[in-house]
Amino acid sequence: MEGFVSGSEEKPKQGLEGTGLNLPVNRHGNLKSASSDQNLKEILQDIKSSKSPAVINYGASWCHICSQILPAFCRMSNEFPKLSFVYADIDECPEITQHIRYTPTLQFFLDGERVDEMLGAGEERLRDRLWLHS
């Protein structure tokens, strides 16, 4: 995976390999990608037990709008280091994401509970919600 790196050859701490997109490097280690139902289940359990703020971006590789917002989602993980950012492809996690009816869907968690949901993309809307929940 190649990222947008300003002035160095820094490697991402964690990233979103396999998306096929040129995504910004995550500098804080607060960005994860769910690779399976089991992996997403573990991530959701971590969110609930840690009680730290988190956002999950449910998307799909075939979704044009998802691929438009994903670079901004990754970039914003650097702007909000106290938030955990998770990308879950609905095709890679079909059992756990069967309730997702629209992509992208972003769900926000605080104290282990889902507190907000945003359907669709929009960089300004996303930044506002991240600010609100950070």
C-alpha cells in the first residue's frame, strides 16, 4: 500500500491494505480494517470493552461513493488521534454487516455504545460528526 507521505518514506502503523486505493498513511495507529466476520466481531468487542470513542465506516469495494469518502476517512484518522477508526467491507464481513442497508454507513460509538449514525458521504459532514464525538 502506498500512502500520501509528506517529506518522508514513513510506513503506516496500520492501514487499509486490499482496498486497491491510494490512501493516506495513518500516523497514530488508530485505523484498522476488518478482514472477516470474526475480526469485526473482535473489533466491536474491543470498542465495547475499551469504552473509547470510535467510528466504523461500513463500505464496499464496488461502491463508488465509498471509494470517494475512504481517503478522507483515512486522512481524518490523523486529525482525530483519540478516536478509533475502523473500515469494514460488507462483502468481507457479511454476517455481522447484514443489517447495513446503505453504503457508506458510518456508526459512532462512545462508552461502548452506538450513539450516532451517518448515511452517505460528505467530507464536511464527516468532520463535523468526528469533532462532535471526539
